[in-house]
Amino acid sequence: MGADILIIDDDRDLVNTIRIILESRDYGVRAAHNGEEGYAAITEKIPDLIILDVMMSTDTDGFDLAYKLKNSPHHRDIPILMLSSFPQKMAEKGPESFQHILGEGWPVTEFHEKPIDPDELLDAVEDILRDEGRT
């Protein structure tokens, strides 16, 4: 089995789709559906990569978790691929709604907007794992 990837997203259909794509390349895949479940899964077993949504139980749930991880000595080196429709939501609500996030450095390795092409997702995952020496 390949690298251990944790998907944290409240869209269960999307999680299942990403799981199928990743498992086709022999990655081990675990899932959580909000930041709290995700953090529990991370503390149980540190993944090689996290695929993280932004908006789950709150508009900033994913960012909150990412900052928490980046501020933890035990978790700061876990690469995070943020996958979200956040730019669309920001366009709808206006950037001032997210100023508390945008004012800080982004705590993620890469950011991709939903929907993501399966080949683009696989390329991003493989690039991050290779660059992080986790393959």
C-alpha cells in the first residue's frame, strides 16, 4: 500500500470520488467529515498527506484546522492540499468576510479549486508526496 492520505471534507460524495481516484493508485485513504473528526484522525495516526476542504461545519473550519496543525510541533510538517470552492464563496460574500484568514500566511502546501480534474488531483498528490519525500 502506498502513502496514507487523509481526506477531510463534509461532501461525502466527493470524498468517495477522491477515495476511488486515490485507491486506483494504491494509496491508503482515510476520511473525516469536519475539522474535529480530522484532528482526531490525525492524532490517531499522522498521515503522509491531508486533502482538506475549507468550508465544513463553519466557513473557515478547514483553515482553522490547518493553522492549528501548522502551530503544532508534532503536526506542522504534514503536507496539506487544500481543495475548496473557497474563491467562489469569497466572490459571493466579499473578501472582507475572510479578512481574518487572508491577513495571515496560508498554512497549506497547495491550493486547488473545486471541482478538480482527477488527473490534476493525482498529479498534485504525487508532486507533493515526492517533494516531501513521503513516497
